[in-house]
Amino acid sequence: MGLDELGDWRRSHYSSEINPALDGSDVTIFGWIEDIRDLGRIKFLTLRDREGLIQITAKEGRASPQVLGKLELLGRQYVIGVRGRVKAVKEAPRGVEVEPSEIKILGIAKHPLPIDPTGRVPAEIDVRLDNRVLDLRGPIPSAIFKMRHVVVGEIRNFLAEEGFLEVHTPKIISSATEGGAALFAMEFFKRKAYLAQSPELYKEQLSSVFEKVFEIGTYFRAEESHTRRHLNEFISVDVEEAFVGMEDVMDVQERLILRVADRVARSCRTELELLGVKAPAPRAPFRRYSYDEILEELKGLGFDLEWGEDIPTPAYRELGKLHRGEYYFIINWPTKAKPFYIKPIPNDPDRCYSFDFMYEWIEISSGGARVDDKDLLVRRLVEQGLDPSDFQHFLRAFDFGMPPHAGFGMGLDRLMMVLTGMENIREVVLFPRDRFRLEP
Ligand code: ATP
Ligand code: MG
């Protein structure tokens, strides 16, 4: 079947803009066929565009033979253009339909389709991800990614308004941020290079220039663990600020969440409803627990963890039940559980100025005050088994006048999981990358 040419057809309305008040107007609409119902003398098409659905109704006797002929050729997910007249009809969805006077077939879909994007026939996530573009046309993914757009926009506005300068740091780097673990190596002409796992060392240096910086970027981690909250490629929102300490950037994190939650609650009502989640209404101030307090809580839950250890996932799961619906901070971690660049507390050097920002059992961000003294930094590198000569460019910035500084890195995908109520991070990423998935 030959396709029709678009020619001079241009959209006059999105589906959502067509309402009973337009009764009698002529419109040009485009979209994908979600459904076809053929009742013999009357045929119904449901057309989906990015804004929603509209019913197209063709009646024998009223529609032209050309239109009726075209209708015979159509299948679900075909791309069509329709010119026609709006009719206010009580029985139609939203009380309105379009009577077609002309139809163009602009793209076809091969049948049988591998999944039903309406979600009425549920499919396994792997099958959905294998056919992701089709899957994304469904109402749930569509709601998730519209919300993601709103969230990213609001984060950017918020940070810019707070005086942070947006920067872009390199993603191809010559040495590890925090040691060799979890880095993807690559060939860079005749040298070895790595994909950045975080902008940490660059944003710290830039705090000695622009004082307040942020970056929304893609990072890579060669973690082998296959979980529902880790990917090998993810987006991080990184913030770094000079002349402040840990508490100040925790306040930035808190204000950021309040601002995003407020915006989502106001701008994403339809999406929240579709996703079946309540509008976020976090209550500030967020509680701040010390690592030691959390260890006590965990003891009460039956987890006897040794002081200094990281907290294992099953323990977090239980902790999440205790902190249901709560955003909270865990502060003052053992120095040895955190990276070399986190500042030890001077009169209690086994603990450091670091925080994890949590929602229930999920870590959303990590941050803290940074070591700003070069000698201490070199000692910390050695203590963590790293070779200071691998960090000479980073260390040199400390010879050029380094202010005290603090910051955090927040996983955007993790935040989206929380806001959308999704259990699997893959749901909130367009084309997720994990150990078993490099395509599509
Ligand atoms: P986790 O303990 O959850 O593995 P992490 O402590 O290793 O995370 P950080 O180095 O603190 O991660 O990175 C800062 C933030 O980036 C995390 O709080 C998280 O939101 C996000 N993040 C880190 N690794 C991943 C990943 N593999 N996939 C998705 N998001 C990630
Ligand atoms: Mg962390």
C-alpha cells in the first residue's frame, strides 16, 4: 500500500483541544489509531496524539466513498491525518467527535503488534522494553515522561534562581573518581580512558571558580548488580557550592524537593491520576538522623550491624517501612564508609560530614562537605588505597586557592521512581541500560 503525501496538511488542533464548543468547525488532526470499532453502517476510530484521544465517527450515507474506502485499509497504530468537522455528541467520549471528510494514511504498522500499548493486555517489562517506542505510546509511560519533563525543568529553574551556574563537565576521563571500581574502560586513540561515573572532581574544582555550580548529566557505572534501582547509565543532578558546609547543601536539597513536589502537584494532576499516585506533599523540615541513630533503629528491627559498615539492602527495606512516606537524611557517616573527598569531622575524625538523602528505603542523593586541605586530601587518598599521582590534576586545583565547599549528587531516575510510585527504575528511563540490556 502506498502512503499518502503530507502535502500542505498541518495540524489545526491537538485531540485535547477539540471540545463540544467547537461544534461545526473544520479541523485537521494527526495521530495513531488506538482502536477501530466497525458496527457495519457506522465505524469508530480512536485516534491518539501526544495530548490524548479523540473519537472519529464515519457513518454510511454521510461519509464519502473515498473515506469509507480508506477506513477499510486501516489497522491499529497506523499513522493518519484526518480532516473533518467537529460534532458535539453526548454519547461520545468528552462529548465530542470528528466526522471525517478526508483521511490520509501517513504510516503503517505491521500486524500482529508485539505488545498492546494501551496496556489492556499486560506484558512483561522485558517484552515492553524490547518494543519500547511502541510501549511509550501507552498512557502510563506517556504520563511518566511528561512528568519527568516537568521535574527536570523545575530543578533547572530552581537551581538557576538560587544562583547556581549550569556547567557541563567531560564524560571521557583519564582516571577514576573514587578508585577503579565500577568504571567502564574505553580506548581513546592510543590511550586508555574511562566513562565518568560522577562529575565530583570537576564540580569541586569549578566551585573554586564559579562558587555555585550544577550539572544535569549522564554517568556510567560498571556495577554488575542487577537491581530495580540501579542502571549502568543514569542521570545525576549535581550541585556544588563554595563557602558553605554540609547543612547548607542539605537545605538546598530540601528546598529543591519541596519546589519539585509543589510543581508536580500543580502541573501534573492528570499524570498523577493516571499513575494512581497521590500528589506529593512532603512535610518539611525533613528529619535528620545520624548514622549511629539509624544503626540503633536497625538493631530494633533485628539487624545487628557493625559500626562502620555500609547498610545492606534488606536492612534499608525494613528501615523504609519504619519511615513510610518520609523523606529523611542520614548524616555523619563513618569516614571509612565514604569516599576520600568527604571531610572528616575535626574533633571526631572517624565520622565525616556526609549525608544520604532518603525516601523510605531508597537513596535519592549523597553529599557532604569536602576536604579542602591538600595535605589531608593526599592522606585520605592513601588511606583509601588510592595513588595520589592518579589525581594530580585534581590535586593541583588545591594549589590555586580552594575555598571550603560542599555539595551533593542526586539520582534523577531515583527521584522519578519516588514521584511516580514506580518500583522499577526501568519504567522511568526511556531506553534503560543494564548488564543484560544494551538495546534498543
Ligand atoms: P547506591 O548505594 O544506591 O548504589 P551510591 O551510594 O553508590 O548509590 P552515589 O555514588 O552516592 O551512589 O551517587 C549519587 C546518587 O546517584 C545516588 O544517591 C543515586 O541516586 C544515584 N545513583 C548512583 N548509582 C546509580 C545507578 N547505578 N543507577 C541509578 N542511580 C544511581
Ligand atoms: Mg551514595
